[in-house]
Amino acid sequence: MPLKEGRDVNNTGVRNLSFAVCLSFLIASTLPMALGAQAKPAGTFNLFKEVSDKKGVIVWRDAPQSALPQDVCNILQVCAGSIKFIAIPPATENGQKVGRALYLAEGANKANLVVLERQTTADVYFFLLAPDGNVQKAAYLDLAAPVKQWVSMGASLAKPRFDQDKVVWHDYVLKLGAPTPAQQGN
């Protein structure tokens, strides 16, 4: 009889272990979906499309020749045609002044290219937007470095900084071309 009692204990243990393993796999398989849904901002948007859709109502200015340094032109491949820009007033973020500009450039194939610039006292970023609204390429300059040299930065490295600026520009571009309250009443 003792042998049968041992089997029951072993079978119960195996069942409990199997249940725990299955439950762990179930939780582990749903975790990436839960984290992915949590990480996405409410309401996704495509800044490239928004700028392209409103390019006719944005009051662009011709960019000065020095607006995009030659190294940035080479890294992002954006200086084949005319370049126009808008800038927003500097903001203070985390105690640091941040200047931003948005450029509409013409590529070698005459396609529209959208570039964001972010400048602080410590560094400068230029982000080339892909047609899907994400960062395609980035150029970076560390202003505190002893040797000032533009660096091509991978999209994944630039993404955290880009995501902050993308939201700022999204909010700004949404307001452009919208009717004023006086116009809505007429």
C-alpha cells in the first residue's frame, strides 16, 4: 500500500508542476502584448502625413544656406533642392532651453522630405522622417565635445529624443490652418 500512496503524491506533484508551467507560459505569452499596448501613446499619428497635408497652409520661409550644415545634408541626403522651414518659440524642458525647427526639403527625385531640428546648449539633432512618420535617419552633434563633428545616428538610438519632438510638432501642426473662433462663427 505505501507504494500506491507515493504514486498519488507524485501524480499530484506532477499535475501541480504541469499546471504551474502552463500558467507561466500563458502569462509569458501575453506579457509582450500587454506591454506593447501600454507603451503605445493614445492615438497614433503620422507627422510626415500631417505636415504634407498642411504644407499649403503652413507659412514657410526660405531656409538660409547655413540652416542645414553640409555634414547634415550628406548624412540625411536632403539638400538636393529648395528648403523651407518654420520654427516654434523656444521652450524650457527640464530646466534647459530647447529650440525647434521643421524643414520641408526636396529630394533628388523631387519628393518632399520632412526634417525636424532640435537644439539645446548641449547638443543638436536633425531627424529625417520616413513616410510612415517615424525617424528614418538622424544626425547628431555634441556641442560639449572637444572636436565638433556630426555623427550619423541610428534610428533606434535617436528614437527616444525623436519621440519627444514628434509629439511637440504634432501638437503644433494640428493647430496650423485651423479656423479661428471668429471664422467658425461666420
